[in-house]
Amino acid sequence: MESTARATCAELVGVGAEPIEVELDLSPGLHSFAIVGLPDKAVSQARERVNAALKNSGFKPMSQDHHRITVNLAPADVPKSGSQYDLAIAICYLLASKQMRRIDLSGKVMLGELALDGRVRPVRGAINSAESVYGRGFTELYLPDENSAEASAIAGLEVIPISSLREIVEVLETKRERRLPNIYATPEESFAEVDFSEIKGQPEAKRAAIIAAAGGHNLLLVGPPGVGKSMLASAIAGILPPLNADEKIEVTKIYSAAGLNTGGGLISTRPVRSPHQTASAIAIVGGGADPRPGEISLAHRGVLFLDEFPEFPKNVLESLRQPLETGSVRVSRAKGTLLFPARFSLVAAMNPCPCGYFGEEDPPCKCSPHEIIKYQKKISGPMLDRIDLQVRVRRVPPGELQKSEEKGESQRIRKHIEEARRIQRLRFQRAGLHLHTNSQMSSKHTEELAALSPTARTFLSKIEQKLHSPRSYYRLIKTARTIADLAGQEQISDLHIAEAFGYRLRDLD
């Protein structure tokens, strides 16, 4: 009499997943239960959850079975974590103990945590697992109701939502009709609470924010307290274009892997993350004993806003340098190396000195030259070199605060930015490149796609010596390319180069 059963589950690995075979064997002997295959505490505790779920669903529980029960999670050398194995273990036990008829489970994947009453609870990484198993030839995915919307975004994979252990048994035995996933309409794009019309004055800072949003560039706002730096950064969320279909899946995979996709469906708005300056390097970059995405990955395809920029620990700021260049972060731990996507735009705000009033007449700055230099040196040269737009935010002139602007400015700006990004996408498609914004271009791509006019090349040669590095040189051209796209011009003119150069004042000697 066959007393073994096999099912397939999935193990979340970074923002990807690996199929895991769940094997269960019943052997004569004193009752015992063991899970092998490098399970963590959550996996090992499946025994208690599965046993109670079986009993409360009307099945004979494992505790009343006079057999040695062995569960193997293969491959055995891959660490297993999480509670998503409960459903597969329960089905394997029901098959091996003959409490349900023998069913061919090949091509089927099961994910879900069991509640003690037999309900199936949601798990993190559903869309990640769905994409992974479909790419490996699996055709059916059984998972909790709450996870069905995001998993259904993977075209070609049949997603079967399950609410309880009893339901999946009846569905597998074809005693009841399969329910369709709970697919609902994507919610309308949300706009930022702060509209650009609410920001008084600051034309240069507003212009820089528009350029940053259009080309995915990094932005640094420097100015005294209360002039609107944080407010301007908040308003940027309202001018970002909507995510396209591929970007929605990318962002949802990250949030699902982190256990933050509480909405259930695809994330449709660009993320804006604003961690506090007391956040650790692991919280910002990602990692931990069970590596999860950090703030820079949660800001993927969106904005990472760092207020009080110099107050972040130096190791945290320096850890941003590599992701800002590559658009990803490699987290190495004893268990292995994981790659998390981190293609974000950095928006940082800082005071010019510890008291905040350096360069102001009223009130005057009270800091010593040594204190000012020490404060500004907290931001290293290599970090500043990666920030395309560096703007001094001034105090609003008298009378500007009384002016009222027409509402809806952010929506008008957003349409302008969407057109600029459309121009960029067409340029990249013609060149056969899978890029999204000008900031992603390499130095080679910049030379090929910049389309500098003769006057722009002449002007660029005059200011080249004032740029501190080749990185500054190419970032200047990419910023100018975005300015030209906003103007709807095919070629970069000397005026575009001059404006881009004006935003890199910290590169001057």
C-alpha cells in the first residue's frame, strides 16, 4: 500500500522564488512527526497548525495516526522559511493516509498558511511564486483568496483561490466548481496631498523638481528651515507618471516579498518612501537574517525622500552610492547572495549648516566656519557627484505668500512629464534599449543618443574642466537631454547645457 505523497510549494528567495517539492511518508511505528530539509521555526511549527486544521475540518488528525510521519522539503540544501508550506503538507498527509482519493498533483502548486479552524491565511510573495512556477512549466496555482488578485497578473497561469482546507480537497476531487480569482478594477491613480500650486515662490526649485521627475534624476534641496523643502518633495509624488503594466508587476513583487502588499491586487501608484534618519543600514538597503527588501527597493520606480540628509549615519549614506549607479543592490549573507532591484530617484533635503541659516541675513547664522564645513562634509564628494540637480532653496519674498494659484497645477505638470517620458521611451525603442528614463543611460548610450548640437558641443568643451569627474560630465548631458525632451526638441542646445550646468554648482571649484 502506497503511503507517500508529493506536492509542490515555493520558497521566496529575495524578490524571486524557487519551487520546493514537499514529500510526506507514513511508516509503521510509534507516532512521530518530523520535517527535514533545513526548515526554520515557522516551518517546523506547521505540525501543530496542520494537525488542528485537519481535526477542525472533519479529517482524522495526524496526532491520532499510529505512524511515523516524515516530511521532506527538497532540495534539502535550500533553507526553508515561512508558513506557506502548511497547505501542501496537509494535502500530502490526506493523500498518504487515504482520506482523499489519489490525485495527480503534477503541474500544481499550493501555497497557504492554515489557521487552526482550517481557514487558509494569505502569505507573502504570491506574485513572486506565481511568476517563478509558471516559468518552470507549472500550470495551476492554489493559494488563499487574498493573494489571488496579485497572482492573477501572471498571464497563462491558472490561479485557483482557496478559502479553507475543506474547499481545496473538494476542488481537487472535483466535487465543486472552481471559483475565479477575486480580480477587481485597478484603483484610480492617487495624487499627492500637496499640489504644486500650494508651493509659494521657489521657481528654480520647482523647475528642478519637474526635470527630476521627467528624467528620473536625483535632486538635492538646500535651504534654511521652513522654506518648503519637505513640502516640495511631497508634491513630487503628484507629478510622477503612472506605472505601466511591467512596472506594476515589478513593484508589486517587491512589496509582496516584503509582506507589505496589503491591498491584495497590483500596486498602481509609484512608491514614495521617506525613512527617518535613525533608520539602520539594513532597513535602508535591505538584508537581515531572513533577507528582505529595504527602503531603496521599496522605492523602486519611485522616489526615496531623505529629509535632514546629513543627519543620516555616514555608513547609510555611503551604502546608497552603488545602488544609485546600478539600479540594484546585492545583499550578501552567509546563506547566499540576493539581488534586489533599486531603480529610484533620490530626493534629499538639508540645511546649509547646523543652525540652518548660513547665507541668510535675518536671522544671521550662528555657526563657526569649522562647524559649517564639518556639517557639509557629512555629504561626501562621491555622493554629491551622483546628484544631478543641486538647488539652493531661498526664503519666499514678501508678498509671495499672499498670492493664490489655480488648483490642479500638479496634474498639468504631470501631463507634460508624461509626454517627455514618452519621447524618451520612443528614443530607447528605436535604439533597441530596454530603458525607462534618461538617468538610466550608460556613458556609451549617452554619447550615442544625446544628439548634441554644434553650439552645445562648443559650450560643453568650455565647461568640461570645471566638472570634477567623467561621471559629472555624463550626468550633465543626461540632465540636458531631459531638459530638451521637456521642451520637445530633438537636439540638445547650448541653453539646455547651461541650465543643466547651473544645477551642478557644487561641482565648481
